[in-house]
Amino acid sequence: MLEIFGAGFGRTGTLSLRTALERLGFGRCHHMLHVFDDPETVPAWQAAARGEPVDWTQVYKGYRSSVDWPGAAFWREITAAFPEAKVILTERDPEAWYASAESTIHAAAVAPLPDDADPLFAQVRQMALDVVWDGVFDGRFTDKRHALEVFEAHNAAVKREIDPDRLLVFEVAQGWEPLCAFLGVPVPDEPFPRSNDRTAFAEQIARRRAGGTVEPAG
């Protein structure tokens, strides 16, 4: 049963938040690349992209929290399915977010697949195309102005529609204090996690494309 739902887009610090939530005891925390661990959920995500009803309790079975795509694309449906879950909206400077997303997750989504690519990688990548790039961004992510408008409209809608008592608007640079205060847990005596630079992301995707295992990227 989800207790925490991250509504922020990928590349807004979602991996750092995922690591922090698991450190605070709210794991497992779902993230886009966790879909590789649960390939049976791919049809459900694709059904959601088509606007069909989905059993979210089944999709998130075994998870206490969620961040990143594909969940962020369906934040209204998922927050309604788990009305007691707290919601965290990770934010980032829009220009910095676009530059990061363009060079990492979007580039990986549209790069030609080699003939020997892992079939599961191809399946999950197609789901990401359906949900995120052709869904959320209407196939127009390379139109920077459009992408930034989608990003800013999404953040504004989350702030407008989620009860303020249920919502934390969070930048990972703020560290542990606002997150722990929101969740009602003690602040750990360790630095807040900082994860996933662009080089590390490229290395992870290359391993996953070849059928290896990776840590989620956000």
C-alpha cells in the first residue's frame, strides 16, 4: 500500500528522493527502472496511457512509496487510488530540468536500438515512449517551449489540486529537514543522498540495454 507518492517529473531529483525515502524506512520505493524488476506491470502502464482503468493496488504491490515516471504521469489517478498517501512534488529550475532530461532520459528513449538489445529493455522503453514522450509531452519534447509549458503546468496543477496538508513541494537541495518534518520522522545523522549524474546515467542505460541490472536513474 502506497504511503508516499512522488508527483515530480523525472530528472527533478527523484533518485535522491527515492534513496532518502528508503533510508527513512519507506521502501521499497518504485521508480521507472523498477519496471524492469516487474515486467508483468508493463501492460498496466500501457493501458493507463490509453486511458483505460488500472488496478493501482496491484501495480504497486510490495511498494510503500513511488517517485519518478511512469507514476508521475498518472498522479491524479494514483493519488485518488491511495487517498491516505502523502504527496511530494520535487521541483527544479525549469531550464536545468530540460537540459538534463534532454541529454539523458529522452536521449535514451529515442536512440536507435541495436539488433542485440535486451528484449525487456525494448519493451520498457516502448512503454516509456507511450506514457511519457508520446503521452505527457504529446510527441513534442524536442519543442523546448512546449516541454517547459508542460512541466510548469504539471507542477501548478499538483499544487492547485492536492490538499496543502497532504503535499510537500520539495527541492532535494533543501536536504533532510523539510522532508523529515513532513513525514514525521527523525532527521538521519548523515548527508542527504545526492545521486545520478549524467555520466552515471549513460553507463546504467548501456548496461540495461545489454540485459544487465542497474540502479534507477532520476
